[in-house]
Amino acid sequence: MKYLIRKPDTFMNTLNEEINSILKRSFDSVFPEYVLEKETKGLTIPIDIKEYDNEYSIKVEVPGIKKENIDIELNKSYMKINAKKEEEKEEKNKKYHKTEFAYGNYSRTIYFPQEINIKEAEANLKDGILMLELPKLKTKDEETKKIEIK
């Protein structure tokens, strides 16, 4: 009897890309750009994004992924998260009855409508949840000048 070793399908990625494309075309003015990711390569990481007056707070679900296998690239206008979930050692005479765990490379890119202060950004990992606090870059208020009428 042969057992099926299930690898992640590209079907869900294709479906996700198509939905994102439809939403972007239809509701571009309703949804901020950072809600819709540009492109998905590999597996998708589930995220929650909250926006406050002075910062973005992001929760990223990364269960079973070691801290050293997570790479965060932060730019003032976007953030890219890459993670790798490795399968345990291959054991001889091991037969799967069922496997639903997704192993491989996860990737997510988030674009922000307001620039990020990358010097003050923080990231913490606890219980499979990556927490990111990304302060917004403060813009200088425009100077005002009173003009005297002559």
C-alpha cells in the first residue's frame, strides 16, 4: 500500500492572487494598499494589521517556525517577511497516514500608506506569534507665515 505525501498545492496561492486582483481592481479606493499584497511567492503567512494614530501594529502567525528562520526586511514604505518551516528529519520506515502540515518557504509583503520610522521598529516572537510595532514617521508641520498686506 502506498501512502500519499501531501505537498502544498499552488491552487490556494492562485486563488488568493485572483481574489487580490479582483479586490484591487474593484475596491482600490475602499481598501488601503497595505491590505492587499502585491505578489505571493511560496506559502502565505496569516497576518493582522492594526493602524493607530502613531503606529502600525502587526501580528504574524508563524507556528513551528524558529526565530532564526524568520527574516524581516523593513523599508520606510513596505515590509517583507520571509520564513522557512522545515520538516523534521526523514526517518526510515516512516509511513504517513495523513499529513496536513505545510513545509517550505513562507513570504508576505505589506505596503504602508504612510512612511515607517524604521529606526524605532520592534519585533518580538512569543508562542508562534510574531508581534511588530512599527511607528509612523512623523512629518514636519508646514511652517505658517503671516503675510502683511501693503
